Amino acid sequence: MERIVYFEPLFTKRREKLVESCVKLQRQGKNFIYLLPSREAIKDVRYSIIDRNFGMINSTVIMFDELERMLVEGVISNDRIIHEDFEAVIIARLFKENKDKLLYYKKVFNKHGFIEETRTFIKVLKRQNISSEEFIKRINSLNDLEDSILKSKLQDLSLIYKEYTDMLKKYNIYDVNDISLKAVKTVKEGRGKKVFNKTDSIIIDGFISIDEVDMKLIEQICEKSNVNLYVNLSFKNALTKDMLQEKIANRFANMGFTIEESLEEFYDVNKDIKCLCENLYSGKTVEKAEAVTINSYPSISVEVRETARDIKRLLLQEEAENIAVFVNNKDEYMPHLIRIFREFKIPIEVVDNMPISAAQLVRNTINEVFFEEENKTVGQWIDCICEKIQDYSLEIAELKKKVLEESLPIQDMIVLKGYLGFESFLEGLKNSFKLCGMLEDLMPKEDIKELIRSSVENTPMTIENTKAVGVKVLNTDLARGTFYNHVYILGLNEGEMPAVSQSRGILNEQDINSLINLDISYKDYELDLLKEKIRFNFTLSTARKAVTLSFRTSDEKGGFSIPSSFIQEVKFLTGINYSRALTMRDRFELKFSDVMSEYELKVVLLKSLFDKYYNDGKELSYEEKLNVIKAYEKDVENYIYKGFVEYHKNKEVNFNNYEGILGEKFGRFSKKNKLSISAIKDYLDCPYSFMANRIFNLSYIEELEDEYNSMEIGNLYHAVLYSYYDGLSNYEELEEERLQELFDIELKKMRSIDQEPEQYEEFYKCAHENLTEFIKLDLKRFKDYEKKSKGKLLRPAILEKLFKNTDLFSMAVASKIDRVDLEYELNEGEYIPTGRFVIYDYKKKNIPKFDSILSIKDCQLTIYYLIILEELKNIPQLRDKTLECMALLYLSIEDRGKTKLNYEGIYLEKHMKNLGISKKSPFDKESFYVFINYAKSTIEETMAKIKAGKFNYTLECSAVLNSYANISCEFKEMCRYNKSKLVNIGLKN
């Protein structure tokens, strides 16, 4: 029986020797358990053994948690383990039940963040093998006078820890951290023989720290079995020696292990890298470091693109699997890595994890279900979600069938895996509530919504696991004992690497230092920072030939970003400066010799084309270059004419910034006119089109057709809705006869058309049905509002009213407001207005998107608000009321749901529930008024430009951007953006 710790320098071949010993054991018919800290290391060792032995039988290469599950098999059933996020539910309940017993945390016990921190603290205690009884003993050793506040804090936490432990015992359930504790107990009681009797050796390799509970497990294995145990700590250097000696080597020595430091076989590693890794944070300097490179980039996209460019060159002489990219900030880097490496056709081996909330159907389901009433039990809420998600079952069935036949696009894979992950999560959550007898408990909507929302944001799904061999994309936690010829470490910025928070959570710095005296390690910043330094050191040590470090000078929001202290340490140690320091401008200075993809080739060719065109270069002719580019891009003329437009703005006499400017003469003319809101929208869309249409009346005159156009049908809808709501007293149900009568009256007012009876009947039926269903859903909305607001009424007060306002802006504005609803409350037997109101604008079918409203591309509702605010102040019943707009909404008449109307607009968050709004773009009161003021100033600027006669082209014409496909423009032949006109001028010049 051997018990050995190999405490040897970095780069020794100890892992290789241990793998060889495992291969020999297999050939002798003996078994082993090889424990490693990361999946990457597991894969490396597993492949090495299988490659040398052509397989692996009755032996395992696993992590500690998998060994612990093996030991408790048959002792803990999987269906008795609660979902991790459910732990917080239990803790919240225990705090509520014991709030009167709390000494210190009485004011924060129900805060979500505090509950999560308590959950983390209990986990820390369990990982350090500290039971609730042991925790109480340690607390009692504190001095009452010196540590009275800390003692009160810890007594509150110990109370909940004990109650939590008791509750788990009461229901015979476990959390995931109990598995480790149970494994220790199982081995101590001699029940681990089924695992160890058939195991010859256990190898523990690659750990820089081992949790106390796992140390206890190793102690029990040593006591209760004759298995050989080998611990590999072969990464000793100036940085790691003291910590590894104290935290691991000495502990094993106390268990009777022999410490060996004799191996002198080293991996073949570049001397510069070896010297750097051995002396990092030693205070020494090294003479040279030619194998080390430091690069500075302006953004993530540039950092990834230039890294990919280097790797593409390397692939001429290196295999892809011999190159590794380490990055810790995967959320921001991964989309760029996948996109750019695909563009460069570089194979990558990466597991792309994202939360199941990334699937739109998950977010939609949660939002729609929690729009319901609040009087539901936990089980009913979960059943509602399970029922709602079945709406996607047909779509998912198709994707399941499709995935067996072909590789799914990434968006489809997100949908499929999000659905499956959500189903599994709901099943686990429901089982956890059931185990604790809490399934029938009433739970506030916001509490369970927050639980589910936070859970789906933290429940990962694997989207892309590239099976083909390629460049490894890893994080620094996986860099132990694996080697690559070339290593790139990206994102070396403060806050990302090292990513150590100084937040102390529920305890302050003094408390944490006091805990150390109780042998409790909790949020030890210095220790966590040391571990980050060691991980960085190990990441450097994975490189055999060269290592490249890179950081960004700005973050993705445009702010400054500073290099990591790790960069500064390497610079100090080696004396090297930045090998490459790119700026934003450098992104566009790409040489032909550096091109690595078709996309980059297009960029370079187009740039050179424009350079030649404006600088009279003597390279390829325009036509020759155009033909070259067309070989790569069919739609190249779109790029070219857009490019010409931008150059024309500054370079050409024939096309300049002064087209469309009428000047002061128009100012006198404008005083005689009033503007409609649609005219203002036209100007915002395209000032030049506004000039041609509204000023010079160049718009084409459409001939009357033998069918009603969209505007005529829209006018019919408006007229019928006005007539129906005007004087309406019955809001309980639709008065079908009244609607029929009003519909027929308004229909008779429309122009006569020569149409087949069947066609007319179809139009009649469709229009009548649209209005019927719209009013039904609208009336349902009124009733829902009354119910949710506990008796308040919402009723139309202003209908199809024409306003002309000369005071708001520098020009008169005329508008017809479709509808304004006022809120009423019962006061001494009479309903009186409260001052709250909602403004609506009907749309026949398509309603403006939220983005266009927010960017003031669509200003209709905003102007309505500004105008109606003045009018409401003149209503006698509202003069002493504080006016508050609850929402500005577009309502679609034809495009509606089965149970509610389709809407878009701006709404205050506090009124969403009552108004039946489930979309997630609310405003608070302050941001609403900020937006209104911003919109008003934008409209005033627009008015000033109109008065000044400025009608020059807009920078981004929506019609052009859509190639005139979805947006008609009568004046495109006059427009400077016209593709054919611009390309022809370019050819002539």
C-alpha cells in the first residue's frame, strides 16, 4: 500500500508517469480512479489512457463530485435531491417563520440578495465540513464584549442553518452539498467497500486547493481501505510553493503520506516561457522573453479578429489542436469568436454554454403566464407554465425530427434546447416543492416569478459542442497539466482577469478576519486573488512554444478599460513592451497581404476602388475592379452606390450637402401653413420627399380603383368606432344590433365601387368581423381594468377630436386624436375622474415598432400627449386633479390576438398590470417625462428646420435601406441615393 504526494516543480512529467502507471494497472487487470479538477484535464488524461491501452475497463477518470455520487449510490436517491434554486425558497420561508428571533438582520431578512448570500454562506460551511452544531460551538467561543455585533450576525445565520438542516432531515431530502457530507459518512461507516474493494489506486491530480469536506473524504478512505493513493502537486514555483505546502502537502503528510520531490524529467518547453512561469510574482526579472507577446486592441471584435489572423497564419505549420485560446469573459467574447473563426474558416473546439432564458419561447412563456391573477398555489403556477409551453410542442416536434436528419441552425438549436431545458427545470422545481409539502402553498406572484426568472438565467444549456478537432477555446480554470504549442490569453483587463470581487456580502472585512480565527474561510479576497494569480500562471505554463497576451483599451460601451495587473506583472518581469497596439482607425487599414476571409477581401477591394476613384490611381480600371468584386459578392452594387453617396457628401460639386435647401424664402411661406402630424412624420422619414410632396405637391394622383384602399377602410373603422363609443353606456357586452346599424350607416357614406357581389360580400363580412372582434376585446379590457384596479373604471372621454395648437411649437400643428380614456373612481355614489388617462391611436393593421417610437422616428403619440395635456386642464372636473398619463398606445384593429388586442407604445410600469400590458418595455414616471421632454425638443428642432427650408437628404433612408421593397417612394428617380443614377455617374467619371 502506497501513499505518496509528488511535490515537484512546474513542467515535470509527473502526469505522464501517472498515466503510464494507470495503463500498466489496466494491463494487469487492476482498476483505478483518476480524480481531476476540470473537464479539459479529464478529457486529456482519458484520451491518453485510451490511446495507449486501446480502451479503459472498470476504471474512471472523473471529478470529486462524481466519486461522491458513486459512494452514496443506494443511500441517497436522485429524486430526494432538491433543485439548487429551491434552497433559497426554503431559506426565505425559514427567515419569515423565525423573524422574531433574529438579533441583527431583522430589517433585511426578506431581501432577495440577503437570502442568496445566506444560501452561499451555508454552502461555504458545508464545503468546509462544518455542521450547524459545530458552527454554534465556534460562535460561542467568541468574546461577548469584543465581538458582540459579529456574534449577533452569526447567531442569526446559525439559527437559519440549524432550521434549514432540521427541515431537510424532517422531509428526508438533501441539497447538492449534502452529497459530499454523506459520502464522508458512508466511507466512515465502512460502506464504501463496494467502490474500493475493486480499486487498486486513486490518483488525485491538478488541484491547487481541495475543499475541507473532500479532505475529510480522503482521510476516511485512508483509514477504511488499503487502496494506493497518489497526489500530484507537480506545479511548484515561487508563487505556488507556500500555499500548496500549507493547504495540501502538509495535510497529506499528517495522514502518513510520503512527500517526494525527486523527478527531474521535464516537458520540452520554451526556455523564455519556463523562466517566466517560474519567476512570476517573485520580484525577480528575466533577461529575455522572445516567446512572449503583448498586444493592445480597441475592442473585443478587433482583439478576436487579429487573434484569428495570427492563428490562420500558424495553421500553415501547426495542427489546430495544438493551439489554445483562453478567455474568461465568454458571454461577451463567444459570439465574436464563433462568428470570426467561422469567417476565417478556422476549426474550433468549444462548448458554448448559454442560459435557457436565451430561448425566446422561455421568456415569452414566463411573461405571459405571470400576467395572470395572483391567487394561485405554487403547483398551479407551475402547471400553468407547463401548459403554456405546450403551445410550442408542434414546433419542437418538428425540430426534434429535423435534428436527426441534419445539423440545425444555431437559432433553432437554442429553441430546441431551451424548451427541453425549461421542461426539465420545471419538473425538478415542482418535485422540490412537492418533497417539502409546499406545492399547495399560496405564493406571491412576484416571488415565484423572480425565482423562475433568476433560475432560467442561471440554468445553462450547451448549444454548440464542436466534435471536429480544432483550436481549443477554454477558460483559465481548465489550464492545469495540459499543453499546447501556441497559447493566446484574451481579455486581460481588470475585472475580467483577475475577476475577484471585494464585495463582502453579509459580513464586513473585520468580520471576515474574525472568521479566520474560527477556522472559517468566507470571501477571503487575498486568498481568492492568489488563486487567480496561480490560474494565470498555469495558463502561461500550458504554452510550449509561444504565448500571446492581449487586452482592450475600451469597453463595449465606449468607456475606458485598463489592462490587468497580470499584464503589468509580465511587463515588469520581462521588460517587454506592447508588440502591437491597434487603435479604432487601424481597423480600416488592412493590407491585401493580411486578408484572411472573403469578407475582408471585399472590404479591401471596395476601399481600394474608392481610393482609386478619388485619387486617380493607375491600378485596375473601375470596370475591372468591379468585375473582380462581383466574383465574391453578387449584391456589390448596393455597397458601391452607398459608398458613392458618402463620398459625394464631401467630394463632389454635383452632389453636395445643399441639395434640398430652400432657405429663408420658405420661412415666410411656412407662416401661412399648419402641419399635420403625418407631415411631421414624413419629414422625419425623408426631408427631401417631404419637400417634393408637401411643398411642391409633386405627388402622383392615384386613380380611383374598383375596390377600397387601405386608407378608406381605415377611415371606415375610425368612423364606426367613434359612433359606437360616443354616448355608450353598456360596457358589459357588445350591442350587436347597434354595431350593425352604425356599420351600415358609415358604409353608405363611402364612395360607390363597381365590384362583383361576392367580392363586396367578402369585404363587408371581413370589415364587420374585424370591428366586432376588436370591440369585444376592448370591452373585455375595460372589465379587466375594473377588476384589477379594484373598482376603478376606464371610459372613453374624447373621441376623434380635431385640435389645432399654435402655442406648443413654432408652427401651428393640426391633429385628430382618435381616443382618450379617463380613469374614474367612485366617490359618494358618483364616479368622478381621477386625473389618470390613456391616449390611443387606431391603426388598421400594422402598428409602429417600439424602437421607432423610442428613437422619435414615430412622434404621433408624443404630440398627442403634448396637445391633449393642455386640453384636459380645461375640463372642469380635472382642474384640481394631478394629471397622469398611464400609457400612449397604438391599437391594431385587424391584427389582434385571440384573447387580447395587439398594442405597442409607451406605458408606466406601475399601471401595466391594470391595463393588461404584459410586454417588457415599461417606463417609470421619471424616465417617461425625460423621454417626453427629449421628444418635444426633437420635434421643435424639426419644426425649426422646416421653417428654415432645410430639406436636404436624410443620412439613412429607410426606403433605400430596404431596396424600395417594403416602403414605396414616389421620388426615388430624383433621389441622390438612387443606385442606377449613382453608379452611372461613377462610371462616367
